[in-house]
Amino acid sequence: MQILKTDKEFLETSGQKQEPVVEGIQPDLFGTSLKILFLDSLRSQGKYKYSRYKGLPLRYAGGKSLGVGYILEQLPNGLERLASPFMGGGAVEIASAKELGMQVLAYDVFDVLVNYWQVQLSSGNELADRLKDWTPTKAQYAEIKSRLKAHWMNETLIADPIELAAHYWFNHNLSYGPGFLGWMSKIYESPEKYIRAVKAVRNFRCPTLSVHTGSFEETITRHLNDFLYCDPPYYLDEGKMFRGIYPQRNFPVHHKGFKHELLRDLLHNHKNGFVLSYNDCATIREWYADFQVIEVQWQYTLGQGETRIGKNRIENGTGHVKQSHELLIVKEG
């Protein structure tokens, strides 16, 4: 882990007066921590401690936009570099890079998703130009989905990275869930909403974030001396999670058979610290009992636009909005 020069060291060499330090917080040179300012900006006036982190260009099932505040709260103060083996929707990675000024090295096993992020980061204007030529209609969606499915099935590949990124974003962002090769959501048929979403793609900038293809087995061992943020697929064998969703519920090939035990062993042997997001269940609590385990809660947004609910949810009065059951597991760096 790389740590910024401490305020005491800087002030001793510059002759400036040292401001008082709040216990556990590393203030920046202006006397206020970027982390404190950012977390304060996320404070919620509602039920939960933090509100959603906005400005992300991609909707993502299982994304942590509502968990950003809780997770960044656990990152070491003064951290300069963060490695993430599971990019996914990238909420934590983007917030760490944009709001806290970190260099973030992120990875994912899903090559189509990685291609999207690489194009988004390097060619956002060109990507937006391609997206503005399409319209958020069911007919357009079916056409895009058909070509994307042919690419996924290795039948007809989309060779141009920008074209592939546009197909992925359009299919994913306009879908119910959202989900890869899913079904179009009526919510996203709005032309006005589509224009705003494409504008977010065009305006997105995050120069200290990089995303590459790689499995956690490779990337964790490659970053033994870095602090990690890990958001793996959830453990499905017990608890409230019963179905994989990556890249889609009907073919969860990145979720089914995930090597949870190997991840556990790699993190126990990791030389530096980490923050790990997991679903709350007895096995995960037992495996990570040596570390700090923090219970957190926010609302799941997967399928939140679907208001139909089953008999059991009607009887127990929980409604269609699902509550999270999350653990943050922390090893200090």
C-alpha cells in the first residue's frame, strides 16, 4: 500500500503550523480530508446512513452505488492505490478514483464488460455518438440484442470495440434488472431518459481508473502489496441468495461454480489489507471470523421496477423493494 506523506512530515519541512488531527482521520494539506468531505456529501436524510452515489454511466445488477459510502468509510486514509479483482458496475472503483484521487486498477472476467469500460474510459465521445443514432424502442432493442447474442455465441463477432461497447451498453442499460441479453424495460422507453443516459456516457471522465480482463486468481496474486476491494459473486449455498445473476440469471456462467474457497484462501494470505463485500450467511461469517465483520444494509435495486410480487411477499408485507443482507469484511492494511 502506498501512503501519502503525512501532514506532520509535510508541515515540519514547510514550516507551516500543524492543524489538530481528528483521531483515525488523515487530513489533507487544506486541513480537511477528501474522504470526510465526500462521505459527508453522501449523507442521507432518510432511513439509511448514505444515499446513492450518482453519475455512473452504467446500470448494473448487484452494483454498489448505494453501498459506496459504507465501503469507502473502511478504506485507509491516505490510500493512493487500490486494486479491484471484480469491476462489475464499478461504483466503488469510480468513487475511489474520482472523489478520493486514487489510482485504481480494476479487472473482470467478462470480456464484453471489460471492453465496454475500456471504450468508456478512452473513447466516451465516440461511444455516445454511436448510441445517439439509436432509439429506445422495442424494435431497436430486439435488433441490438440479436447482434449481441450472435457475438456472445461466437456466431458473428462484433470486431470494432466501440461498436461492441455500444451494443453492450444499449442492451444492458435499457433492460429489466438490468441484465445482459435480458428484456427491455418499459421504464427505459422514454426518449428523454435515453438522451440523459447518453449524455452521462459522453460526459464521464475517470483518468486514474484502468480496467483489464483477468480472473481473481491472477489479479490478487499480482497485487499482493496493494490494498484490495473485492466484490465477488455472492455465496449461493445458504442464506437468502438462491440464484446467480452474472452475466444473466438464465446463464450465470460467471456465478455458478465460483471458487469461493480459493478466494478465501487468497485473502487470508494477502500481505496487505482489503475490504470485501459479501452476502450475510453463516459460512461467510465462519470463513472470515479472523477479520472485522460489519453488517450494513441498503435497498437492492435489481428488478425494482417490477411491482408484481409473490404470495409470500404479499402475506408478510415486504412489498416489491428488496432489502440487502450484506457484510463488509475488513482487514486493515
